[in-house]
Amino acid sequence: MKYYKVSVFYKGKQQDFIIKSLNKAEAIIDAKKNHKGILVKIEEIPMPFEEKIKVFKDIVNNKILRKKLSYPSYISSIRELAVLIKAGISLKDALEDIGKNTKDRLIKEMFLKAADAIDSGKTLSDVFAEYENYVGGISLAMIRLGEQTGDLVDALSYLADIYDNMYQNRRKMIKALRYPIITLVAIVVAFVFLILLVVPKFKAIFEQLHANLPLPTRILLAIENIMTNYGFITLMIFITITIIVVFLYKTSYKFKYQVDKLLLKTPLISQIIEYATLHRFLLTLSSLLRSGIPLLDALKISEGIVENEVIKEKLKIIINGINQGRSLSEMLKETELVNFIALRMISAGEESGELDSMLEKAAQYYEERFQDIIENMQASIEPIMLSVIGSLVLLIALGIFLPMWDLANAAKNA
């Protein structure tokens, strides 16, 4: 979400206010809808301080107090909402029924608040915007699309499908990472056990013998000293740094851009992010075009579901190029957003007049690539895990046994 400072001229005075919206076009619509007067000026601004405080509270609730969204409950609630609306039940009554019957506290709060807000003249997307840190920009983009096209049922159904796909992919990733994580935790626990219980005994022996300790042993002793004397402080520093990093990632565009750029250069992680993002983007764009929405508007809406700022920056370049009369395939090639296979599909779709169909096929192509990575993730991670485990074992072995080999010489010099 972006923030815009809007200036309107009403009753002889200029009034300024801030709007949170997906893009400038949406901000203009919101300004004209919710504020009287003549629109004078609108410009994008950094996140206001009050919003940063709100984000910080949400981070604390989400990361520390564990107030977070349950994917299965959210998916089920969205599907139920689509079914009830399709059955002819009013949006307000449907939201109230789901909110009262769900066991998830966050969904109950969100749906009941939305039901009350509709009585006040607000839209469903207005309430979901307040919970964007939990439900994500995808939810906001799809609900606004449904409100604009008048087909909220299809938008909700598609949103549930997107989250179901994300949830299943997450489960596959967790399953693939389960064995490497268990192995890593086991070796780390063993390492900490040796550092805290075994190393101090060697430390006492060599202090008495005045031995000249090798580098691996000195490293182990330094780690032992930190854990024993500064363990709690180190843990607090780590937690503080983590909160600061998450806070900056949520509130600072420059920081988020650099982190996203780094992630797209990281092996394996870059492919997971790229394939998952392009799959959702192309599939959403295909659905919007099939619904009769013009390409430029469809691109602006689809941009809202993209979370990586580097990819989003390329989309902005594509939107500007199409606004100047250039073709989609030409801009995709220029920005190198998709590879040559997807580009060939999209180019053929433009030439044949079946762009929506070819975009869907390109999305399926990226989905297959993504699933292939997930299925082979464990094999890809194993060399990294073995390197980490091997390094820890080598450090422990050298740190403990090297001094033992020199123990006789140390005893003679005592």
C-alpha cells in the first residue's frame, strides 16, 4: 500500500488529508468518493509517523504476542462469504453470520467490524485495508476488484483459490525443510552442550598449564565466554535487531527495496520468490482481462498483489510503456520480467488476440517451475546443510583435539 497527500479546495479553503491506496488512480477515486471539493493536488509521500507506530504495534502483536492470521480459517471464511452472497444473502448479514460462528479471534474481529462498517456507508475493502498487515495486499486488491466490477463472488472465490495455493505451497516447503531443520537443530544443541559443559573443563586445564592455545580452541573459548556471561544480553540484542529489521522492512521503501533486491540474488530463494510471484501476477492478469477489464487497468490492479519491490518496479516501467502505446510483450522483453518461454507465449497471445489464454498458460508454466523447486528443495539444501554441519563438527574437533595432541608439550612447560 502507498500513501498520498491529497489537497482539495472546498468552501474557499484548501484542505489537506492523507489517503492510503494501492496506486495513484485508486487514491484519486477514494478522494473524490470520500471528500467534497475540487481536487487540486495529489502526491505520493512516505509512510506517516502515525502509521509507522501502528505497524510497530502490529509487528509486536504478530511476532511476539502471536496474533496472526490462520490460513485455513481465512480461506474457509472467504469461501463461505462467497457462497452466502451468491445465495442472495446481503453482504452485511453474511459477514455477521461468519463472524459470529468462526472460532478464529482475528477473523471474528475483522468480519464483525466489516459488518458494522457497511452500515456506516463504508466498503468491505475499507475494512480489509485496516488489516492489510494480516491479510496482505492480495486480499485488498481482489476485493476492490470485485467491488469495482460488481462481481464480488468471483473475486472472493478467486482470492480463496490464491490463498489455498499459497497455503499448500507453504506446507510443501515446510515438509521439504523439516528434515534439514531437525538435523540443524540437533547439531546446534549438541554444539551448545559441548560449549557450555565440555569446553570450560579444557579451559581450566590449559589455564593451569599455561598452554599456547590454537585458533579453533580460542574461538570455542570466546563463544563459551559470550554464552556464559552475556547470553541473555546477546539474546535481547538479537530479538531487538530482528524487530528493527522487520519494522524497517514494513515502513521504509528504500530498506525494503534493498532487502528484496538481495533476496532476488540469493540462490534458491530468488527462484522461489520469482516463480511464485510471476505465477500469481500472470494468473490474476489473465482473469482480469477475461473479465473485460482493459490491459492498463488490469496491470495496475495486478501490481497490487506483488510484494517484491524490485519486481513491482519493473511492473511500473511496463505500465508506463503501455501507457505510451507500446505492447506488453515488448515491455516484458525490455524489463526482462519473464524468461523467453513465457515471453514467446505472451507474444503469441497478443498476435492471435488470445492474450488472456496465453497469460494463463504462462502462469501455469511458472507454477510448474515452482512446484519442481519445492519437490527438489531438500536435495538442493542438503549440500548447504552438510557444509554447515561439517564446519561445526570440524570446529569442535579441532578446538578440542588439537590442544590434546599438544598436551604433553604443555605439561613439560608447566
